[in-house]
Amino acid sequence: MKKSPGFFLILSFFSFSCSLEYLKSENSEDSIPEFTFKNANYTKYESNKKNIFLSAEILEQYKSDNAVFVKNAEFQTFSSDGTQETGGECQLIAANTNDEIYTLYGDIKLNLPKQKMSIDAQALNFNKKTEQITSSKDSEVKLTKDNITISGLGFSASGVSKSFSFSNEVSGIINTNEAENEN
């Protein structure tokens, strides 16, 4: 059977008509920070009162998706009466400022003075709208509160109810004072 030149033309059309999406270049504006600050100190005020203080080696803000990335951060948040609510440090913060969702990575140390609690972890998520701090189910978190130190997996804490829990394995130490035991 002899094939006509039209057959090869149609075959060529179908062969080359697959999507060329991979040739589209990414919008360079999306991948370049709108602002980059080095050795930055950032202070946010609400109602003429300090609300947040952040110190960072590098702070980048992206316009397209309201993303902010912070390298080697130290931070503090303050209540409306000026007392410190949280303090901490970590190697990286990835923030979605529209949704108020913050993900912290690397050598995280949080201090919560009002709750007399500190948290050490490698990865945590914080949702400001729901006041919820969570870790993945396989990520270890160490919590110290008063005379109790607990390490566990699957950490979750609520700023609303002032409670915390672990969904997986937990180990810990409870230090007691002998004078308390006698009473």
C-alpha cells in the first residue's frame, strides 16, 4: 500500500501538536524578590504599640504570592499591654502573609513567657488566625513547662485553649522537689 504525502503531513501534525507548555518561560517577576534586605531589623506597630520585632540575616519579600522568606531569624511578639508574648529563633521562616501561615525550620527555639513554656524543634507550622502550632507526625518536638520536659512526635498546641498534645510516642522527665513530696 502506497502512502500519500498527505498521510505524512497529518502524521507530522499529530506528532508535533502535543503541548508546548514546557517552552513557556516562567514569569521572571514571580521568581525575583520584590525586596531583599540583609542584616535587617523589622519592627511592626499596631495602635502605636510595638507588636512584632524581627532581626534577620536575610529577609526577602515576593509580590506575586505575598510570600516572605527569612534566614537566621530572631523574633519577639508583644501583647497590647507591651508584655512579651513570644520570643524565639530559627534558621528559616517561610511566611504566607495573606493567610497568616508561618513555617519555621532548623534549630527552632520558642519561648512563651506567659505560659512558662519553651519549645525546641526542627520544623513547626503556625497559623496566626487559628492560633495553632503544629509539627508533622514524624517530627520530634521538645516541650519544657515548669518542672516537666516532654519530647514527642505529632505536636499540636492551641493558643486559644492554652493546651497541647502529642499524637505519637512521648517520653519525658518530671522533676519534683522533695519538700513538695513530703507535703
